[in-house]
Amino acid sequence: MKRALAVMGLALFLLAGCSTKMSYYFLDWAIEWELDDYVDLNRDQQKQFDAVLDEFIDWHRREELPRYVAQLESIKQQMQSGTLTPAAWAEEVNYAQSHWFRLFEHVFEGILPIVQSFSDEQVAGIIKQLREEEAKLVAEYAGKTQEELIADSDERLTERAEKWIGKLSDKQKAMIHASNTSRLSTLDMWLEYRHEWLRQFETALNQRADTALLRSRLQLLMTAPQTLKSEKHQQAVRENSENFGRLVMDIYRDLSDKQRKKLWHEYDALTKDLAELANEPD
């Protein structure tokens, strides 16, 4: 269920192999598909969920997509004017996270009775799947050295950057490596946070008969999960976000004409697709 709801918040990034517009047209199918990984809904639950999903997609297109367009345009303006500071980037990241909070708040009243109607078997299946995913994360990351983690991050960021700007120069790759090397290590804190989140989520589901308790716990876990992080963790996340913003502007200033052209072609195409989707008639 958690991941299914998260997919709603990530509608902007459903770009796997096809256009943004085409991906959005299949958003309802994608959400249903993700949901199936966690829980098999009975007939009544499925009917309720379909109603929530249909209303959500209409609302998301009308109300949320314009927000995404506005933020993309704001970031572009700041990048082109050279005013996108590390602190401003961190604020843009925080604003992007607020999109998720609005999504949850919008669907919460419709989702709550579905969650409350889960059987013990359904709850057990959800928790089992989430625990398996947690175990995979621990196995993937916990045993790696700092050098291995940096190398993995270098590879991921290089791949993502090249989708937007094309092949990176050796200098740009060195920028990515230097940025990753200077990042504060948060892996242990992040894994601890995820474990605590899952523990509290399991408690909420197991006590779902208490509507008030379920409501308060889910609202905390979905709209204020940062409160589960220590002050040290939250500060490190903020510093790393600013560090990444610095990297973005350093690479942007170093772009070749060809790279810059590709960046704004991809960027403007995304913005245009989202704007057209938002303005489509009901």
C-alpha cells in the first residue's frame, strides 16, 4: 500500500521508455500493478480503491500538474539566470516533497476505510513484502565500503545526467566524484530510519480497529516522516541536498553548447507535456 500511494506522487517521473503523456494515460494501470505487489484486494475493497483512484487522477491532472510545471519553470529561470544557489536548490527539493504530502492528504479519507478493512492475512502479506524489501536494501548497501558506495553513486549520477545532457566529459565526471566524496555519510541513519518507519507502520496496521489511532499514525508516517529522523540525520540530509545543488550548477556552467541544447530540449519537452496534460478537457 505504501508503495502504491508513492507511485501516485511519482506520476511526474513515469517516463520509462515512452513519452510523459503516454505514461500518464496509463497511470491508473501502473498504480494498480504496483498495488498488486503488496496486497490482493477483495471485491468491495477494489471497488472502493477504483473510485478513489479515478477521482485522484482527475484531481492530480487539474490541480497538481500545474504545480509541477510552475516549479520546473522556476528552476529553469534560476538556472539560466545563475541564481540557483545550493540553499535555493534545497528549498526546491523541500517543495517537491510537499507535493507528496498533498497527494496523501487528498486521498487519505478514501484510503483510510480500505486500510481499516484489511484482513489479518492482507496485513501480514503487506508487512512480509516490506520486510523483504528492507532486507534486500540492507544486503545491498550495509556491507559495502565507503569507496564502493561512492563508486555506485558516481555510476548512478553519471547515468542520470547523460539522459539529460548526453555524454559527460572527464571533467564533469570528476565533478560528480568530488561531490559524492564530500557528501556526509547517512547510510546507517537512513537504514535505521526505514526500519523505524516500518515498525511504526506495522503497529498502525495491527491496531487498525482504532480509527483515531490509525488516522494519527498514518498521517505522521505519510506526511511528516522526517520527524522519525534524528536531528543529526535531518541536518546531514539538508547539507547533502545543498551539496547536490552546488553540483547541478557547477555542471550546468560547464556544459558544452551541444549539452545545453539537449538539456533544454528534454526539459522543455517534459514541461510542455505536463502543461498540455493539465489543460486537457475533462
